[in-house]
Amino acid sequence: MPAMTISLEDVEHIADLARLELTAKEKAGFQQDLSDILAHFAQLDALDTAAIPPTASVLPLKSVWREDKVTGSLDREALLANSAQTGDGCFVVPPVLGQAANG
């Protein structure tokens, strides 16, 4: 399979999409770098993977979550003591999406 090269126009298009202003030297460097990356993918594409089953991960499945344990919670009055305003055992904050229906 012939090595695939990326054109200078492709580099300029990608830079435009990413809102990057590149010098001519940077464009040439990215053109070479991206062409090298495509050449590596062409090598991978040439491998026969028919006997290898598809996988989502090469690592064994393992739960990283801890088990839930019931513990005591903080005292509500102690938590609300530092609030500027409370009501009905809750924090009262100004509305963030416009005026309150009652206000």
C-alpha cells in the first residue's frame, strides 16, 4: 500500500477549522507530521487481524467503585448556621434563571 501524504491545502483547511494561524514553516511541518501519522496507520491497516476478536479494552474488567456504606450525616443546623439565608431547613439562594414565580 503506498504511503498516503496530506496536501498543504488539507493542512490549511484543518488549521482553518481549528482557528489556527500557521506560518508557512509550521504548515510544512504539520504536513510532514500528519503524513507520517497516516503512514503509520497504513502500516496498521496492512496487518491481518481477522483472527483477533474485537475488544473494547485490552485490560480486564474491574470495578473501581467502593461499596456503599451507610454512615452518619452532618447536622443540618450546623450546616445551615453559615448560610446567609435559610428557610424550611434549606438554603435560600437568589434565582439564577430569572425572577421567582412568587417574587
